[in-house]
Amino acid sequence: RESWAIGLARYELAHCYRQVGDSGIVREHLTQAAAALHAAGERRHLALVHSLSAVLLAQSGRSEEAEAALGQCERLAKIIQADDLLAGVAHNQANVALMRKHLDRALILAERSVSLHEALGSGHGLAVALASLGQILVQLGDLERAEHILTRTLEVRSPVQFQETTGAVYDSLAQIHMMRGSYERAGEYLRLASEGYGAYGTHSSRWYEWSILVLGVKLAIRRGDHEAAVRQAEELVATPGLPPAEAIQAEIAACEALIAASRVMDAEQRLTSLEGRLDPRAAPAAWGEFLRVRGTVHELLNRSGSAHHDFAQSVSVFELLGERYQAAVSNLALGRLAAKAGNRASAERFLDHATTVFQSLGARRDLAETLETRAQLRQISDVAPVIPSSDADDAVVRRLIEAAVLPGLLARETATALLETIGANAAVVFVAPTSGKFRLVASAGCTSDEARTIGQGVLQGHRNYRDGLVLAEPLGTDYDGPRTCAVVVPRGMTDGDSRRLRMFASIARQGFELCGLRDRPPAPPEPATERPLDPLLPGFICVSAAMNRVVEQIQRVQGHDLTVLITGESGTGKDLVARAIHAGSSRSSAVFLPYNCTTTTRDMADSQLFGHRRGSFTGAVADQAGVIRTAGDGTLFLDEVGDLPLDVQPKLLRFLEQGEVTPVGEARPQRVDVRILAATNADLEQRVTEGRFREDLYYRLSVIRIHIPPLRERREEIPHMSTYFLREACERLNKPGVQLAPMTLDLLTRYWWPGNVRQLKNEIQRAVALSSPGGTVEPDQLSADLSAPPSSPGPARAAGPLVGSVPRNLAAAIEEVERALIVNTLDRTANNISESARLLGLTRRGLYLKMRRLSLDAAGADAERD
């Protein structure tokens, strides 16, 4: 239970430090908790660790990593059939989907979380889930249901209700009343939200408060208090620690405030600066708002073409995201612009869209403004284009190019632009998968059913639809089949419109190709050095600083195929490190083949490594591929490579350099694609000096070197390893409930472990085998070596096997002697390498190799060599 207690304590400490907002310390405690709970096999709290980690990742904008952590939590919860954990996971997954603006998925997950919490009768969990569901419904524009859900949330609050949930409910209610134009009630709800967040704690509430601060700026604009809006926005933007996503929202709000205060040029300058920091793929909703605000600047500066482009693309973004209210606001802006230009037909179309949405949402003030603009159209008799004809094509080209950040947005913009610019009655973008199932991507000027009819007609060779002519243009290939654009045009279509159709289709096709390149998996990046919560492999316990460095090295080398030399004493886990490198590499689905270089004779090593032809030597009764070819496309692990026979080493070197092997009895070399990992507990530098290992092979193997520290240098891992090995042995030997006595665990922790992890594992297995089910392992049940005092004389050994008083093993002692002797000799000779090598009885090359292995400064050597 030692590891379980440590893991639980670390998890609770992470919660405590989260209250004061120190995410770095929280992450460290979660990492330690995960290692301890993994060792203890405590899946429930391990799932909670992953859940809390996901919350931190989501709050820092790392949504994809948050989803992966929640996936791990969900997997563990399903294994232990914990519905309460599954309910919490669904809630957190809904919030992450909401952050990424995947509103349909967020709604499904939030409803699932509410359903699970209702079945469990969890008041607190239900309130939290309902709050998230209400927020999602606000984004989707279902305000009536959202208000009902949020009101219910306040009614089911429990005594342990988190204050940030109360703040979030009032935050969402404030958004609803802002949309409806009830600014006084919106202000009251913002005040209540601020009180709710503030009650939760000054530091931790900052993450939740950003939303209401941005809303406060927008409310000041709506109320006409423009100078206050500018002041609040400037203060918000200058706030230290403002998260990136909220910083973008604050900048956009500041630009809106500047426009409302008639400081249009200041707003344009700020928007220009902001554009380079805004990634439409990462923050599409913010991109939609940015386009609308920039369009307003263009409109005020009489750039009608640019304004129409931004407003229209803003509509497409919000429709793609399913945000009905925001799309209606952008349609209202388009309607105003068209009315100002004298294009009554376009203005009516845009304003009708806005009117329908505002009426359904109960957005009174927006609806009143829309109807007022609609009434002004009676005075317009001309049908002037919104964009001058000389600029129309350039505006469409720009619109399509900017839409190429998202394939869904580009499809919508292509359909909408063709509808508006070539006089089409309808435009459809669809994909015809090889499976034969039609897939509608986007449409304009028609319903979804009509769009499917048009697209399927094109696939069947039909060129007529009602009274119009159907023209089709290819738009490249999507992941599941060819992509096509079809437009229904009047039969009297001009040659100029035909050329424009082909031109716009060509630009859209290139845009889709660009989207495809962006969506392709990039070359594997350098792995992050942050410790993963999950072990690299089952049983890979890592809580010490020394092993943290090893894990960082493993993560860095997983993404490429370079040869790695793993060094360390016998029993430290070199095989496990090699397997971890393979498991995280692109070759993980292929074979991992270990080969021990000490298990064969010199005569057989050649054949076992490189293979042979039948009849090539006595006893070769059949062809043999050899381990290198058998490991093709995978990873070959050469264990104890220092013991490889000397006359086989040149062939291995050739393979490492050329990627070719020549089996015994073959004349032609054969290419093999395999990654080589090697390990040794021998002093390869000494063997090179003695002529027992080739120097060129040594350098070729040690392209990257990972050293595994002995167990005595990472004693803090012994309790967790002991717990893990104990649980493993109990399961394998069918002896449940065996525990380690505190004195036994203390003795295990203090022992010097000359056989390292292997010896510890064997000791635990032996103790379990000799124990009864449900028994306790006492110190006298351990091997005599662990409990008996050391036999060698000397005052340093008189205290028994305590840390610092036990002798180090032979390899470590030799290393310390070598280091001291080399340093003293270099001091005596003023860093003269030749003289030092002579005094030490080494060659210059041998001394260089030893200095490299011992990480000694060779600056003097370099100077002498020069």
C-alpha cells in the first residue's frame, strides 16, 4: 500500500496547488502520482490523474493532448466499470470539443454526461454537466433550452458545488441576455458571475474570469459607453498571464471598442498586428469575429469590395461552426452593406436570413435593427452590385485564397462565390467516394435534398435540372474520392461567365490541394521532453531525476532511425529501454527482435546474424534468413554487443553503413531496412584499446548513447518497483493479498543492489513464493545477502547495508578509480595528452576514449592536437 498512499497524496497535493494556480508544480505532482499509482495498479485514481491532467492541458490551449489524456481516463474507467468516472470524462470531453468549436460533438458528449450523472444521482456532478450543456446550447443558438438548463443547474447545486460552476452558469446567462438585447439583466448576471468566480479563489479563478471580462467590454459597447469599453479592453489586453486564446478575444474586443469610439484607423492598425497571430485552423470562431470586425473597418473606409469579402466569409465560418447567432450578425452586416450600395435583391436575401434567426432566438434589438434596415430598402429602386464589376473577380479570388485555411470553409465559399458571381441558381460541392456513397460537402441557393439531387444527377450523366443547365468542374481529390463542383445556370449563360467558372474552379482546386498538404501528417517532430503520465511500457517505473533524463532521451530518439547504444550495469533494464524506444517509433507495428551476442560461438555468429544458403557449410541443411533479415522493417536489439566476435564485427559495420547483408554462401548483398539498437555492460573503450573491439564499429554504434543509472543511484524508485513486482508476482503465483512489512520495504530501499532491478524483481518473487496468501513479508524472509551484515572488514562497512556505507560494485569502483587517476595525471602533466597516456600505460586514442566515456574535459587534448 506504500505506492498507493504516495500516489494518492501526490494527487491531493496536485489539487491543492491547482487552487493556487501553480501549474508547473501541479504537473510534477501528477507525474509522480501516475508513477506510484501505476506501480500499485490503482486504476481509479490513475484515471483521475489523467482527467486532472487533461483539464490543465485544455486550459493551456493544448486541446489534442487533452483529448488523448481523456481517452486514457475513459479506457481505465471502462476497465473498472466506473460510471461516475465515465460521466466526468464525457463532461470534460464535451468542454474540450466546445473549446475546439466542434459543437455537434460537444452537444452529444454533454448530453451523455448529464444522462450518466442523472442515473448516478450525483447532485454536484449533474450541476457541472448541466452548466456545460447550457453553455454549448448558447453557442448553438438554442437560447430557450439553454436558459431552462442553466436555471435547472442553479436548482440542483449541492453543498460541495464548485464556485466556478456557479460563475459559469451566470456567465452563460449573461451571454443569452446580451443576444436578446436585455443589457441590464446581462450586466447583473455578469456581476453574479464575477462574484461566483471570485469566491473560488483569486489565483485559480483567473482562467474562468477572462470570459466575463471580454463580455464586459462587449456589453459596454452595446450600451453605448464607448470610452469605458476602450479603457476596459486596454486593461484586459495588458493583463499579465492572459492565455493565448483569451488574448485574441480581448484584442478583437478592443478593436470593436475602438470602432465604436470612432477611432477607426487605430482599430485597423491593431487588426493588422493581430492577423499574424491568429490561426484560423486553431481558432475558427475568433477568425470569424476578426473578419466581421475587419469588414466593418473596410466599410467605414469605403472599401466596399473588401468589406463584402470579409462579411461573407465570416458568415461561412459561423455557419460551418453551427453558430447561428454570430452568422446572423454577419448576415446583418452584409445586408447593411448591400443596402448602402443600392443592391436591393442582395440586401433582402441577407436580411431575410438574419431576420429568421433573430426571431427564433428572441434577439429583440438585433431584430429591430434588421427590420429597420429592411424598411429602408423601399427607397432603393436600382439593382447596383455591392462590388464594382471591375473589382468583382479580384474579390472572389481573394476570398477563395483566404478560405483555403479550412477545407470545409473553402467548400462553402466556393459554392457561395459561384452563386453570387456567375448568376447561378444553385451551386453544389460534393464527393463521389469509390464506395459509391454520395457525400455532400457544401451547397448554396438550394436545400440539402435539392443539392443531393443535383450532385447525383451529375454522377449519372444528367446535364439538366429543372429549367437550368448543369455544369460541372473537378476540384481535385478528397481522402475518399474525387471532389466536384456543380452549378445550375440559366441556359443563356455567357462565354465570360463560363470562363469565370473555370477560373474560380481552378483556384478552388489549388486551395483544396493546399488544405490537403496542411492536413498531411508532418515529418515526425522532435518529441516533447515533458514526462508522460503513462509509463513508456508496463513496469517502466520512473520517478527519479536520473530516470527522467533517460525518458527524455528515449522520447527524443523514438522519432528517427539512428542507431542507439544503451549502456549500464547488468540488470538495470537495458532491454526495457530498447523496447520502449521501439514501442514509440514508427516501426512499433513491426517486429522487435532481441539477439544476445554472448549466446553463440564465433563460427555460428556469422550465420545467425546474416543468414546462410543451404549447403554453404556442413550442417546447413536449409536456407536461414538470419536475425537481421528476420527483423526487416522492425528493430533488432543487439544485447551485450561488446561480446560480438571480432571477425564478425566488420560485416556488422558494413551493414550499419550500407544497409546490406551478404548471407554465408551468397555472392550478392541484399538490402535490409532495420533499425539497430545495441546494449552493453562492458567498457567498450577499454576493449577498443585492447584491440578486442573495432574502433570504427564503436563510433558507428554510439551515434546516440543512453546510460541507465544503477538502482542504488535512484533509490526513490525502489518502493514503487517493489509494489509493482509484488502485485505482478501475486497475480502470477495466485497468492492474493501478500504485503510487504514496513521494515521489509525499508530494508529493500537501503540495500545496495549489485544485481540492480533484476535482483530486486527476483527477490520479490522469491518472497511471494515463500509466503502464504494474505501474508506479510517480514525482513527475515528475505535472502541472507539483504539482511546479513557485510563480511568484508573495514570501518566503512561496519554499519551494515546503509546508504553511503556499503561498497559500490566492481564496475562503479573501477570507474571512480579511473576518473581520479586520469584527472590527477592530467594535472601533473598540465593536460599533456601524450605524456599522460605514457604515464597511464595507454595509447593517446585509448585515453581520448576513456575521457569521453567519463565525460572529462578534453580541451587540453584538442589544443595539443591542433
